[in-house]
Amino acid sequence: MIYYLIFIALLLTSFFELYYKESRRVEITIFYYVAVVFLIFFAGFREVGFDYANYHDIFDTVNFSNYSENTIEVGFASLVEFIHFINLPFSFFLFLVALLSIGLKGAFIKKYSPYYFFSLLIYFTVNFLLSDMGQIRHGLAMSIVLLSFYDIFNKNKKGFFIKVFIAYLFHSSAIIVLPAYFIANIKKVTIWHIVIPLLFLIPFLFIDIKSELVQLAIYLPSQIQSKVAYYTTSEEFGEQLGFNMTMVLRIMIIGGMLYYYKEGEQKIKYYRQIFLLYIYGTILFMLFNSIAEMAIRFSNYFKILEFIILPMLVTLGKSLTEKHVIITFIVLYAAWSIYKMIFDPITSIQYLPYKNVLF
């Protein structure tokens, strides 16, 4: 199965990079670029994937006169109209979206990850299949939001808000990113700044606040209001997530970042900002837990940072044993994630068998 072959290839290359990072830096960089280009073509010319049929229908029917009634954002509708204007097919449209979405994520990894291939392994198994081979509007919005994180790190407020606005034009959920600039630039962080908000939100994992969230949605743009209304009445998207495995994994990653916080602040640039962004994402996951789709969509803008956080923790390991524990966690997390996607009876039929217009 091609998905497992890619998983194994990324895993083996991750260990190659781990042991030969310094002596084979040029070869590893070339391999990295090749891997990113492969993923762009793999996603860009596919004929499978979650929401593939829906996006084909959107491409065929949505235009400037009806995008709003179809709950499609104007930025995405503009992209569709552009491809129609130059008279190119749906396959090229998917390729263009993949080029932008995966290319931007690949650039972010290249700039901030200490281990490119551990990052690609996490990205491929945790985010790529669902977003860049499925919910492509959200995947593209996430990539643009990653660009806005550059501005958070460099305290460029204007650039941040411009990029979040652009992301909003492709997926309205990106509006939730707006407070991130101020949260990430909190100067002093103690363990209590992290623990108290998370403890306060624990009840939200067990109580249903759908009706309250619907009431709050009236203060948001109309497009988001309609989506909230839909999610709350949908059995598939409106269920409560509860205290699930994703929450357990988030707690473990937060624990790891807290454990290495002092070393991380000293050795890794922007460690504090990345940590606070991840905490904000976890808070969103807990706060909106009553509506699964909202919790996932909102928090994933920050959960994606796991693809640089976990490789960072490898570099911070104080002993060989600690490094081995973190690497084992990465491998198990990636294996569980791809197993869940490919063997889940709901999602597996969307991806199997893999088809591509090029091969």
C-alpha cells in the first residue's frame, strides 16, 4: 500500500538524518526538496481523498455569483474562477492548491525544524492526508496562517493581520487566529500560566455547551454562523469529542515542552512563542469540545506546529535515553495516526485504492 511505503521511506530517512545530519547535510537537503515535491505531485494530481468529490462539484458549480450561498469563501471562489478563466481542468486546480499549501508548509519546516524528515513524517501522517488530500480549503488556510507566525516571531503586527485576513478569505475559521499575536508575545511565562487555564477548561471536555456556542456565534460573521448552526445539528460533525486520545497526546506534548522549557528558551529561537501558540490551540480544542468540527478546525491551526515541536524536543533531550523516548513517541504517534486514517471504515474508502492522473 502506497501510504505505508511513503511512511516507511520517511521513517528510514528520518533515522538517516538523525545519524548523518552534519556529515551529509547537502544530501539530506536535496532529499528533503525531492520529498516535498513528491508530496505536491502526490496530492496535486490525485483522484482520491476526503472531500474529493465535493471539491470537484465546487469546481464545476461555484462562481462569484453563488459562492456565498454555497458557504464557500471568496478567496477560494476567486481561485476557482481563475482556473476557469485560463481554461484548465480540475486536476490542475488541485495541483495549484497543493503547490501553495504543501510548498508553504515545506518552507516553514525548512526554516524552523532541526530535523526535516521527522517533521515530514509527522506532517504526512497527522496533517497531510486529512487536510492537503482532503479538506483543502482548511489546509491552504493553515499554510497561510503558518506564514503569519513568521510575523509573530518578528513582532510584525501589520504583516500578521494581513496574512490572517488572507487566510480568512480561504477558510472563515481562520478568524480564531487573531488573538494569537498577543498570546504568543506574552513576555513572562510560568507553569501556572499554563496549568490554571487548562485545569479550568477540563469540565468543558465533559459538559455539552452547544446551545451557548450557538448564542455566541451571533457575534461572528454570517458565514461562520451558518456553519456553527450546521455543525450543531449534524451527527457526524456535531458530536462531543470528550477526553480522547488526541487530548492525551496534547497533554504529553505540553508536558514535554514544560519539562524542557528552560533549555528550550536558551537553545531554540522562538521556543516560548511556539509553546504559547500550541497552548492556545489546546485551549480552543477544550473550549469548543462540544462541537467536534469546530474544536478540530480551530485548534488545528496550532496543532500543526507539532511537526516542528517534536523534532525540537529531540534536540533538547538531556541524555541518549531521553532522546530515544522522544523518538519512540514520534514513531508511535505517526504510526497510530496513519493507521487511524487508512483503516478507519469511514475515511479508508476515501483514500483506497490510491489513484493519480500521472501514474
